[in-house]
Amino acid sequence: MKKVLSLILAVVICLGMTGAALAEAVEISFPNMWVGVNGATGWFNELKGEFDKLYEGKYKLVVEEIPGDQAYVDKIKVLYSSDSLPSAFNCGGYNLIDLMRDKLTDLTPYLDADPEWKAGISEVGLNVNSRDGKLYGIPQSKQVIGYFYNKALFEKAGISGPAATWDEFFAQCEQLKAAGITPVSMDTADSGWVTSLMLGAMIGTSDAGEAFMNTLQPTDYNTPEFIEAAGNIQKLFMNYTTSDAVGGKYEHAAANFYAGKTAMIANGPWMISSFYDASMAPEGFADQVGVAAYPGNVMYNSGKIGFNVGAKSPEGIEAALAFVKFFTSPHAQQRALEMTGEIPDNPAVVSDEVYPLVNETIKLGANAGRSINDFQSLWFANVVDEVSVQYPMLAQNAITPEEFAQALTAAAQKNVD
């Protein structure tokens, strides 16, 4: 009987220890936008598997899949409003720091305590993720963005290569249209990503425009450079894009380019892997695609908003930091470069296993005459939202470029009044 009781006691103790061990695993909540057809899905799943194995029993990564950039951003805003931010999140470059920093963890002391980690973050990466001397985001990549063009469609229209000036660009649009080819993929929903990239590149062609596109939280859009660019965007909408651009999302703009329905699309190197994906583009499509700097030798060449930490308790913050550190590590950045074409934030991260167009994009960034930042990283979040409200009216000539600029100015002023 003593032996039986001893055995039972041992089993109970073991079960108790096992239960305690399981209870010790700190949960890390992470809403994930890298799902489905997103180009980074494979990268995230690979890294998640490695993280789960490395921290088994210590941390438990709880992932909520939220497809679509805007749906993701909207969900994070709801969680913020209800004071229930997840342990960590990454909005794909959208600037939510200014809206949420009162509930975000200041990462400065943790980076200061880990000089090796801090040394791996670029200066532009630190700058774009900092506010008033405090760091709120850790980047894993940076923005190096030009535009892609279909060489076969250019040849069909008698165009030898990318335009050097915006006047030449619009002349090429006219040539493409005359050849029965729709020149440019555009969109208006979800901040009108590809359209806004064109807008920013047009603004950034001059000294004053370049300065504007590198200004954090501008409050006045009533400038000659912005209004002229808005007029050119209106011209593209009315004459040189697809019928589904108004109201369309990025996915529609991308699908039109993959299908050869448009000759150009503004986007970053993360799109390159899709050119080789037979489920998205025809076989051999990648061989038809070239990459170019915007007219005036303008490139998006800047830092990017990274991972934010919303955990509150000390153990929650520690767990979230472990997750963020792993997903921004040199290994993670190298795999993102190889698998998705994302340009690493850490300049020491390189790889020979990348698509040729990725290396071409990096060279264009290094040789850019003008380097600008993207609107999602710098503009107030409500201004980015307002862009999607105003674009359809601008596209349909219901408002003037001046009224478009004033609408964004009014939205920005709400943050300072």
C-alpha cells in the first residue's frame, strides 16, 4: 500500500510540475497580416516555426490572422480604443505611433541595455520610429521603392525605356494608350497605396517637394508642389488607368499589372516574388518586368515603421521583446530578403540568393538623385485615412487639386488644434 501511495504521490507531483511548466509559458498575442496571398506569408510561417521551437515552454505565440492591410489597421485601432492592444503588432509601415504612443512601450531602455541589438538598427530606422527621444518601433526592413514596368508592353508601344522626366512620362502614357494599352495601375481604397506612391514621387521632384516628403507630420498640404502633383494624379485617373481604379484596392491594381492589363505599377520589391508565382502571374512574366526610379531620379529610400509593443506587464513586455528581437534579427531580415524581396533595415544583412530585380532596386536607391519617405510612415493616421475619402472625388473631377490639398490640410489640423 505504501508503494502504491508513493507511486500515486509521484505521479501527482509530476503532473503538478508539468501543469506548472505549462502555466509558466507566457502568451504573446500577435495579430498577423501576413496571411493568405500576402507575399510575406511564407516568411512569417517559417519564422514562427523557428520561434515556437526555440521558446517552447517559455513563450506561447498566439496568432490572430487578419488578411488585408486596412482590415488590420482598423482592428489595431479598435484594440487601442478599447485599451486592449496585443503584446506586439506590425502594421506593415503604417504610422500608428502618433495615435497610440500613450499606450505603446517605450523601447529606448531595452535597446540601450542591449547595444548589439541597437547597433543593428539603421539610423533612418531609428529616426522614423522615434518621437520626442523615445523609440516606439523596431524595424525589420526599409523602404526602397521605385516602379515596375512591362517591357513587352513598352516595346509594343514603341517605348525604349523608363521616362527621365514627368513630361516624358505622360508622353509615354499617351503612346501606350494609342497602342491600346492602359498605362498605369491605380487604386483609391486602403489609402490608395500605389496611387499615393506616384503622388509622393511627383511631389518629391523639386527641392521643396523633397523636403515636404521627408517632413514628419506635415500640417499644410496647400503648397504648389502638392497641388501640381494632385493635378497630375487627377490626370492619370481620368485618362490613363483602369475603370476599376476608383474604389479599387491594391489587390485589384496588382492583378491588373500581373495580367498585362496595365504597363506600370508603383510598388516596392516585396512584390517581386509574385512575378514568379504561377498562381498570380503568367509563366515567364518576371522576365518581362523592369524596375525604374521615378522621373527626376526620385526613389523612396527611407526608414520604415516596425514592430510595436503593446504589452503592459513586465513579463509580457519581456516576452514581446523576445518575439520582436527574433523577428527583426539578422537571420529574419536575411530570410525576408530572400523570400519576399524586403530590403533589410540592417545594412550588414546581404544575400546572394535574391531575385535580380531586388538587386536592381537596391542599386536604384543607392544612386537616387532625390530620396523621399513614404506617406504612410510620416503623415498623421487620419490624413492617410482621408486620402481614400478624397481620391474618388478627385478621380471623378468632383473636386479640384486645390480642394484635395485643403481636405488633407483640414484633417492634419485636427491633430494640432
